[in-house]
Amino acid sequence: MEQRTSRFRGESGRITILVCGLLVVLVAVIGVTASAAYVTAQQRKLLGVTDAAAAAAADRIVGQEGVSPAEVTEPSKALRIDARAVRGAVTDYLTELGGVDGLDGVTVADVRVEPDGTTARVRLQARIGAPWAGALIGGSSDVVATAWVRIALDR
């Protein structure tokens, strides 16, 4: 028994160091996971804002034209949109909205109108700060969300 005690005498603090090291790794993994979940939630929030901005742009463009679906009976009378009008309507919507919690600097990254003239793609960009793992990924990251809107006036 005396021999066994003397063999382990110098190893008494190694387990403590190992446990402390594993706790640091565990806390880091939890922090990165929580930050990733936060960034994903904020990106979904940006997607909701993008969808709402695209829908508001469509409503505004249709309202400016003063056309009701009942009045459109021929394909040649279909309402056509242009990217400048969509961008202006989206920018106005974002201005009216003010700001979105957790999203810094929401901007219109891109607006494109399909060749058919009735479908637009709206892309918004925002900066999202990762609260716990910000030091690891540079403090914040840019996220982009895309929404499609189609203006179709059918009877």
C-alpha cells in the first residue's frame, strides 16, 4: 500500500487541470452555439422584413397605378414594374419602419425585375453582431435576405 501512495503522489493536481480545460472548451462551445442561434434568428427577422418590404412595394406600385384587378381584361394592359420604382418603395418602407431590433444598418442590397416586368427580387442586407462569440468571428457579420414579389392583376 505504501508503494501505491508514493507512485500517485505527484499526480494529484492533473485531474483538476484537465477538468478546468474541459470546462473552458465546454463554455466556448456553448457560446459559439448560442451566437450561431442568435445570428440565425436575426437572419430570419431580416427575411420577414424583406418579405414585408417587397409586399409593401407591390401594394404601393399597384396603388399608384390606380388599377383594380377587375379592370384588367387583356394581357396587354398588365401592370409592369421597374426596378427604380421597387427600390424607391422598399426604401420608403424601411424609412417608415424606422429600425429593427438587433439589425444594424438595414439597406437595400439589390433590386431586380424579371424580363416579364411583373416579378421583382428584393435583397436586403444588415449587420448582425454576435453577442457571445463576437471576438471569434470579428464582432459582427453581414447577412442578406431575398424576397420575390409578383404583381399580377387577374380577374
